[in-house]
Amino acid sequence: MDTTWQGHAKVEEYLERIGRLPARITGEAELLDALPAEVHRVLDLGCGDGRLAALVMDAHPEVEAAVALDRSPAMLGAAHTRFAGDPRVTVAAHDMADPLVVDESFDAVVSGFAIHHLAHDRKRTLFDEIHAALRPGGVFANLEVVECATPALQAEFFARIGRAEGDPEDVCAPVEPQLEWMRAAGFTDVDCQWRWRGFALLVGRK
Ligand SMILES: C[S@@+](CC[C@H](N)C(=O)[O-])C[C@H]1O[C@@H](n2cnc3c(N)ncnc32)[C@H](O)[C@@H]1O
């Protein structure tokens, strides 16, 4: 059985439980709060079933276009179902390991618990590409799984989210180097705007 994001089993288990974690709900509210006052175009990287893109569109009825990218066929299927009939939304297959090729026109680039699947070097170059994809004043808001400061805190985090250990697909980085990589990519006002244990909201503005 395929137990990666590419398969149905992990995706179904994830989609069944995501709405129930209070810390996630709080992090999502903080992500929405970090976005510009007006969002006309939004890009969701590693979109899963499109949950974050949908939250942004609910909070910003002025959204004219949303682009939702993921590489998992199972997740893309769920996203297609969610957005069926909404002409504003483009759901497409994209592996974030490959260069991001989009217009430089987004008011917001959001990502939820996805970029930590990439190798650290690729996280850095992706931050460059996200910066390029934003219009001036646009915001990158990355709600992420991050490495905790000590093994004890890491174990406590896993216990709090009901896991015995980390996901073998995770390549988590601590908060501080990620903020540095965002600054190096050209972002300003870079900060960790919210954190609960191993969840963090990393935000920067172009
Ligand atoms: C924990 S889920 C999060 C989904 C969604 N963003 C959310 O907030 O619920 C991680 C997502 O990242 C996607 N993902 C992991 N590695 C990826 C890659 N290299 N390129 C594109 N998507 C990737 C997975 O397919 C999955 O949909």
C-alpha cells in the first residue's frame, strides 16, 4: 500500500482529521490575518485539497484568481472536487522540487504544512521563486511544521498531535534559518508571526 502523499490512504486519513486540531485552526486564522487587505490573486503551494485557498477566498471575496498546486493525484482529485464549477480557481499538478513557473502577479502566496517536505536547499530556492511571484506589497504566509528546539520538545509536540514520531516524508527545519532564508530571498518584515510547538506561521512581505 502507498503510504505517501501520492497515495489515497494517507490523503484520506489526513483529510478526515485536519479540521479537528485546534492549533491548526488558530494558525489558519493568523495566516488570514497576515495577508494584505486586498487579495485579488492567490497562489497555494502544496495545496492538498485546497483548504487554505478556500479559506483565503472566503475571507477575500474580491479574489479573482486562485492557483492551487500539488503533486499528489489523490489531493488534486480532492481539490478538483472542492472547486468544481468555480471559474476563478486553477488546480494543477506541480512538484515543488521543480522550478515554480508563474506570473509575477500574486498578492498572496500561501502554503500549509507542505514546504517542509523539500530538502533545505530547495526550500531556499523556492523562497526566491515565491518572492519573484509576488507583486510589490504581496505577502508570503507559510503555515508550517518546524523542528522543535530540543528532542524533548519534539517528543512533546508529537504527543500533543497524537503521533508517535515524525512523518518519514518530513524534512523539517527550525524557524530561525527559515526566516534567514526568507530575508536572503528579499522579503521584508520577515517574522514568525505565530507559533504553537512544532507549528509556525512564517511571514514575509515583498
Ligand atoms: C500535510 S499536507 C497539507 C495540505 C494542505 N496544504 C493543507 O494545508 O491541508 C502536505 C501536502 O504537500 C504536498 N506535497 C508534498 N511534497 C510536495 C512536492 N514536492 N510538490 C508538491 N506538493 C507536495 C502533498 O501532496 C500534500 O498535499
